[in-house]
Amino acid sequence: MNDVHMSHGAEAPVAVFDSGVGGLSVLAEIRDLLPAESLYYLADAGHVPYGEKSPAFIVQRCLTIAEFFHAQGAKALVLACNTATAAAAAVLRERYPDWPLVAMEPAVKPAAAATRSGVVGVLATTGTLQSARFAALLDRFAADVRVVTQPCPGLVELIETGDLQGPAITRMLQGYVQPLLAEGCDTLILGCTHYPFLKPLLRQMLPPGISLIDTGAAVARQLERLLAQRELLAQGPARQTQFWTSGDPDNLGKILPTLWKSSDSVRSFVL
Ligand code: DGL
């Protein structure tokens, strides 16, 4: 990394990444709250899903991606991925102590406050649910409620293909949601950034009165706070978004109009 070329001033971009398209649900919240910011987005689609990979592997990917964005001059980094946060947020904070970093985890605290039945369901990846960070989150915020967890292998792969409504994803999602409803959950945490794209489908399959909670908007607000504290909020009206993927750029390019509501060119990330 060459520090001489870095510019981390207010007009520098904010970098956001995920294993794939899930982080676009967070990117959209950032765009809505902070429209003046230039945004960089990387989908590590060559290595999706993170949810079934080892923490050591995810740490290596996160370090590689963070180094790339730091060298590109990004003024802040958003880990738009619960699984990456669980595995790598602490390592990244240690590696870049002065770089504003926003990480994310399942919204246990707001869900515990919102439930009336006293039973909260968590849909997340295997990696997130098995992590020490998630166990600590439950210890801290879930003492007074019952939390039922549901890993969802295969769901992220279907969302990556752009299937948000078809029979395959409907069947799979039913299978993951039914046990949570049978346990009496009235509040479901969408603990993976891919899952907010399934809200329309969930609304169709859930009985009325079930709350869905995700953290994209809270991440955007936390980013705003960190940038404001450091006087790094962009002022200008202009903003640009640039996309990279470690998978096939055509695949991301094809799905962007659906998930990001605009067509943008996508570059290849080969590290
Ligand atoms: N979107 C990611 C998350 O928030 C990870 C999905 C995956 O690659 O398994 O957990």
C-alpha cells in the first residue's frame, strides 16, 4: 500500500462491501441518507457464500478488500455483511485503527424491545449464528426474551441469481420461516444483508402482525455519525457509484437494475 497516493478527505468515497449483492440493501440506505457521498461497492462474488466458509478464510478476504479500498483513498469502510463482521471486524479495526469502519450485526437489541410474544426469530448465515460475536450479542441484549435461530444455507445463492420470487426460493424460505412461526416468534430479524430483498416475498407468506427487522438504515446513520464527528461528510451535490466484483461482472451488471434500480458498469476485482 502506498500512503502517498491516498486521499481520505471529505470528498473521498465511502467503500462498502459484501460477499455478493446483499450489501446493496445497505448501499441503498446510505445513498438515501447521504446522497452527496461518492460510493464504491465491491461484491466478493467469486467467494460467495461467506456463510459456509471458515472464519480464517473470511478474514483473509476482508483484509485483501480493505487494503484495496484503503489504497484507493476511501475515507471510510462499511462491512455490509453480518458474516464478515462476525469473522473480521475486530481484525480490521486493529489493522486500521484510524480509519472509520462501520460493521453490522443482527438487530437483537431492537427486536428484544419490539417483541410482544417474547419470542424472537433470527434468520442468518451459519457463520454468523456460530460466531462468538453473536453469542455475546445474545448475552448482552436477549436476557429477557427467547431467541430462536435459523441458519439458511442456499438462500444467498438463490438471491445472487436474482431469484426473489420464484418457486425455488419460495419453497426454501417457507422451510426456514415455518419453524420460527411454530415457536411463536412475532419478530423476525433479517440477520444477513441479502435477506431484505426478500421482504416482499416474506410479507406474502407471513401472517399479519409479524415484524421484520434489519439494520441497513442504522448502519447508514452510524456512518453519518462517524463522518460528521471527523468532519468528513461530503458537501457537494455530485456523487458517483463505482462497482467491482470478484465474480463475473456481467452477472452483477445484469442484476443491478433490479436490486440497485440503475444500470452501472462493473469492473473486475482480481485479487
Ligand atoms: N450478506 C452476508 C451477510 O450479511 C453474507 C452472505 C453469505 O455470503 O453467506 O451475512
